[in-house]
Amino acid sequence: MANLRIDNLNKSYGTARVLADIGLQIPDGEFVVLVGPSGCGKSTLLRMIAGLDAVTSGDIYIGDRLVNTLAPAERKIAMVFQSYALYPHMDVRKNMTFGLKFTGVPPAERQRRVTEAARMLQLEKLLDRYPRDLSGGQRQRVAIGRAIVREPDVFLFDEPLSNLDAALRVSTRVEIARLHQMLKATIVYVTHDQVEAMTLADRIVVMNQGVIEQVGKPLDLYYEPANLFVAGFIGSPAMNFFAARVESIGAGGARVVGPTMQPMTLPAAGLAAGAELTIGVRPEHLAIGDRGDFLTSGTVELVERLGEASFAHVARADKKRLVVEIRGRETPKIGDVVTFAAGMRDVHVFDKGGRRVETVTA
Amino acid sequence: MFERQLKSAGVHLLLIAYSCLAVGPILLVVMNSFKKRAAIFGSPLSFPDFTTFSLIGYNKVFSASHVVLYFWNSLVVTLVSMSLVLLLGAMAAWALTEYRFRWTTALSLYLAIGIMVPIRLGSVAILTMMRKAGLNDTLTALILVYVAQGLPMSIFILSEFVQQIPRDLRDAARCDGVPETRIFFEVIAPLLRPAIATVAVFTIVPIWNDLWFPLILTSSDSTHTITLGVQQFLGQYITDWNSVLAALSMAILPIVAIYIVFSRQLIAGLTAGAVK
């Protein structure tokens, strides 16, 4: 096991810049999830750590060893692919031991590791089967087993659950979390699914268009998104945004007005009169009522009933989305004009450039 | 429903007609090889019966000439050429699709020219070249020519198949620490088996049947191939049809045998990608 350090990493294909100035430190044993929309460069970053894609500039260290020019096998990493990438013409046992043959692991040791991994992943009965005879979940377990037997310094997962159906995805997710606790391994895990990111990660790296938007613990990202992108990306349904402006600064704080919200007062720290802002409130933090620091209203257009909650889609003057989560059995009817309220600590404020403005100190 | 059946019947009728057209001449050759000379000309379209049946052609072929040697020569030339074409073709296909280097495009184009320009155009140059290399009248000369003839098409076809092998598989092997040569031989090559079978059949048939290059590159009896050997029964004034037909019938057998060996793989190769 080892730590992983990435310094000023850049990747370009011709003139197209895919990754820009990526810097990241991952301590030994940490589970880090790279998350972002497709095309944000997260998979490229993972492939560069693995050594499958070349570095344009910058350095990658695994356990204080500069690995930029080393082949994947020399980096002591193991990768699990979205497509499982099992060798179709080898049985499960051979799939797991094939690579060990070339890295100087003696046969007895190979068998020991396979037995160990098979026990861990409940693959004992499948060792003599071929990949074509396995279900998707079993294949993914074999792929993880193949990574485990290599006893790598760093595990790399590239969207390992994307090809599984919903139920299997949840159980395999739990399995991976359990495995991390057992192995105490350094793991870099790529996904576009924020639920996977939130549930698995010690720390999440949110990426967008080739740059890191924010690095932090799952709940820190949720409660204190550093910018508009992270605010909109983490959380489902996504955060609602309201255009606003600081009208004046008084003794009680900054008076903020906007076309689709009622005027409110924010603590003045970091705000200047006339500044344009974006106010963000998550659907689950809005409630029906007119008592709160933040108030907005609109006509209910659609209600989605999920059971444990319902989502009311509300029309507002500037045509932007407004979704409100409603708990319980009573839901507003379509066509109702409703006022929603949120407390001060659930209001996120972003400046003109989209960066978070700290308002609440308490 | 009825319309679909009609359509399917039409298609089958066409296919049956084409099969007859293709098999007809071969059947005629095999049939007549078992008949007396008079019967070959008297009733060429009838099957051999008690009065017309004769093995004289086969007897003559085995006693009068070096047919067994010719067969051996053909077999050596065909199998060695095929092995080289498949090995080099698969390796080149892998290299051209997997590794990007400065000359990739140029090299691919150069090989494409090999598909477009018939190798027979270079006959004179090939002949002089072989002379100068001291290779004329050897099987080696034939093998070299056939490898050159078969390579471009096999690289072209195999490249398509190599591209269909998922990228992740090669990446996984690399992460596993498998050396590049072993990735090719132990991961890629086994997956190319249907494609290799297809290319094998496409490669073998023209080599086995070729008359031109044995004619210009081999002169002595000991290096003749079966197709050239048969020619000695065709004279300017008299043709020994019994022997010609018998030798030709036998010449079909190895190809049929090879086809049967590869056919299961071949069908998989031809339909690969059609059904996911």
C-alpha cells in the first residue's frame, strides 16, 4: 500500500487540453472517488495514473516513486474496468493468475492468493468456469479478484458498476466498501454516479472540463459546495438557483433582492452593494410555508410521487427549474400557487464568478 | 406470412441454382474420372455404370508420373505459405492497429497497394530476382511469392478483427504485467481464431490452385506442384483425359479436407459482428 501524489498534471491531445494543472494528494489507505459529467477527464486521469495514457506534463508519484515513465505493471497498480475485461478464453482461476506468471510470483504463492481472493469474494465455486458462463455481478467480482491477487499499492476502478443492473449495483457497492475496510487499500475510483461517490468515498474529487472543481469529504461537498458547478452536481434532484442582487448594506446585513424570490437579509460579510449573486437552495431544504429567511413562490406544474417523498416541479417567472421535495402524504395539486420557505443555514450564496460566499458563520 | 415464405423460397431457389452452377463442373470432373475414355466422350453427363466404370486414370496417374511428389510439393508450399501469411499477417495487423508510429499510415497504404495491384504484373521482375538470388526452381521461391501475395489481404482482414477486440482487454493485460509479445500470442491470437480460419481458407485456395508461378519459377520435375504436374497429361496432339481428370479430382481433396477442418471457425468468422 502506498500514497499517491499528482503534481501539475496536464494532458493534451493535439491542441485540445483534456486535463489542466491537476494536483492531488491521496494518503495511504484512502478511498478517493473522481466524479464528474462524461468528458470531464476523470477516466483520462485514471488511465494516466495506471500508465495506459502518457503524461503531457506534470508528475505522478506512487509511494514517493516517480512513475511517469514506468509501464503499468511496474507501477504496482491494479485496475478494474467497466467492461470487466476478463480474458474470455481463460477460466476464472487462469484469469486471476495469468498476470502473476509474468511478475515472478511462484506457483504456490499464486494458488494461495487465488484461494484467499476467492474466499473474500465468494468465488470458490466459480474458479473453473469461463467468463461467458458468469453473470454480470460474478464477472465483476472476478475482475476485482484479479486486481486483489496482484497485491497492488493502489487500486484503480473505472466505473466498475456501470454495466450492472440497479439491484446488483447496490449490493456490489456495499461489497466494494466492505473490501476497502478489509484491505485498507489506497483506492482511486471513477464514476459519474454521485450516489456511488457519496456512499463509497473518504474524499470526493469533483471534476469538470479538465479541472478539479472541489476536493472534500462527501458531506462537506453537500453542505458547503465551493462553486455553482459542485452545488448543481452533488445532490439529486439538483439544487435550485435564483438570480439575485445586493440592493443595500445596512446594519442588519445585506438586503438581497431577486426577480423570483422575496427580498431577504444576509449577513454582510463578503458582500458589496450592487454585487450580483446566485442564491442556491436544495429541493429537500424547501418546505411549503411562508415562515423562513428565504421565500419563493410559483405554480405547481407537475408532481412526481416516489413514495418516501414527492417532487413538485414549480413554474417560476424566469422559466428556470424549481423543484421542491415534499415529505408525507399531502402533496400540492397541479395549478396551486404555493409559497416555499427555507432557513438561513440552507441558503447557499455564490458570487458573480460562481464561487461560494460564506455568509453563515454560526 | 405467405409473402415471407414466397420470398424465402425465392432466395433459396437462387442459392440452389448458384450451388448447382458452382458444383456442376466439379461433379463432372469427379464423375468422368471414374469412366473409360470412350464413355467420357460418348456420354459425358452420365454417371459411371458397370460398363463404363474404370480406374484406369488413377492407375496411370500413380504409376506413370511423380504425382505423389507433386502432391507433397503442393502441400509443403501451401501449408508453409499459409502459416507464414497467418503468423506475419496477424502480427502486422496487431502492430498496425495497436501501435501508433510515424509510418503507420504510409505502411497501411503501401499494403493496400498490394491488394489492388495483381502480383502477376511483377512476374518478370520476380523471375529475375529469384534467378539472382539463386532461388529459381526451388519451393522456397514459390513460398516467398505466395507469402507476398497473401499478406496484404490477410493484414487488411485481420486488422478489422483486431479492432473489434475490446481495448480494455489489452489494457487489462498491460496492467497485469503481461509482456507485449505474450499479449499478442496469449490474449489477442486466441481471440482472432475465427478470423484466422477465414483468412486461412482465403489464402490456401489461390495458392493450391495456382499454375502461373510454378510454371515460371520451377523447371525440374522434383519441384513441380500438382497443378503443374497435371499439365504433362495435356499434350499438343494427344491428351490423356483419364489421367487429367483423375489427377484433378485428387487435387480437390486436400482443399476440401482443410475446409472441413476450418469450416466451423470459418462460419463464426464470416458472421462475426453480425449478431451481438
